[in-house]
Amino acid sequence: MNKKISELIAQFNSRPIFLPINKLELERVIEILFSQLFPVSISANRSRCELELTDAYYTLYDNISKLVEPEKSDKIIEEFFAKISEIQNRLYKDAETFLNNDPAAESLEEVVLTYPGFFALVTHRIAHEFYKLNVPIIPRLFSEYAHAKVGIDIHPGAQIGDNFFLDHGTGTVIGETCIIGDNVKIYQGVTLGALYVTKDLTKTKRHPTVEDNVVIYAGATILGGETVIGHDSTIGGNVWLTHSVAPYTLAYYSSEMKIKTIKDFREPINYVI
């Protein structure tokens, strides 16, 4: 072996860390589950579907069994797959919500195949089930896979109700203890976060509650575990909220925009980037 390569390998192995699970295998599980939740047709190749689901089943089992006691692995896998039909039904309703709310969407197929917000939601619904089953690491690995792929950061602990619409979604952050009701619409760049972050807040409610039928427009930031956005409220773009608002509230910034001609306009500063 080339001496330089040997030296490089030695450097990489100088500070090993024990990684009990296979990241790439588990990312493939998300893609398999996504494809099987939304099969291309009723007459899809049944043997291939069975092969892929078997692959996902045993990959999950093998990795979960490295994190919890062996006797718990079987129970976790069985409980998760027992809920697949329920997850699928919720996701079809979510897809219909995307279709019904976005004038640019022309079909359910388009929503399922192309919408980043929908992919993030599918991944979250899966990750959240494992989170509720107290599986370590894996739910976060799933959510971070979606985060890296579509730029939407939803912690697997967040509770999200039915008929959720996440339009565009880029830059959206939804924290671990966030609770979101039914029929909520959120646009890109929204943060549902904590007022401040310290380690002693672990397992406490740090993120907002958003009640049913709320619309939150692009760039809004809502912080705090005691902050509640009342049902049927609208939060305008770029609003910063750290306190609760009552139901049927419209929260927005009233800003003044100035328009002037650039003819004969003298720049105060000339600079080059």
C-alpha cells in the first residue's frame, strides 16, 4: 500500500468514535418507506415491493437492536408497522391539503413527487412514531436526512396535527416540544423555537403551541414554550412573537415603503464587492 495512503488511514483512525447504527442504511429505509406509502400503481411489481419492505423491516430491526434491549426491538418494529396504514391515511389527507391550498399544484402525484414540504412531512410522520416509541438516535437521523435534503428542520418530537400545509418550506424550523393543531398552514422561513437555550431545559416545553386553523406567513418567528397562537389566527410575514395571542388574531407589521426615482440620485457610498 502507498505510504501516504497508510499515513492518511492512520490519521482517520486516530480518534475513533463508536457509531452503533448504519446511517446510509437508515436513510435508504426512509426512501423505501416513502415509495411504498405512495406506490406507483395498484399493479406494481408485488415481489419487488415485498423485497423492499423486507429490506426496510430487517434494516430497522438490526439497527434498533443495537440501541435497545433485544426483546424490545421486536415490539418496537411490530408497533411501528402496525401503524403504517394510519400514517398512510394521514399523509394522503396531507397531500390533498397541499393540492387544495396551492394554486400551482395540479395533481396529487405532483405534490407527492416534487414538494419539499411534503417530503419533510412524510419523514416527520415516520420519525415521530419512532420518537414516541422511545427509540434513540434514529428518529433524529431521519429528520436530519430530510433537513439535509430539502432544507426543512422538523424535530421528530414535534406534534403536528392533521391536514398540515407546509408551502415551499425552505428554512422552516419546528422545535422538539412544538405542538401544532389541525388545518395549519406554514410558509417558508418560519421559526417555531425556544426563547433561549440551556441544557437544563431538556424535557421541558420550550417551543410554541399553534392551535387549529392558523396561518403563519413567511419569515415569522414565534418563540417560547408558553406562547400559544390562538385558533383561526393569522401571523403575518416577518412578525416576531414571544407572547400568546388570542383566537382570531391578525398579527402583522405596518411598515412604510418609500419609492423614489434613481435618476440624478447621488449614492452616499460607492463600493465594490
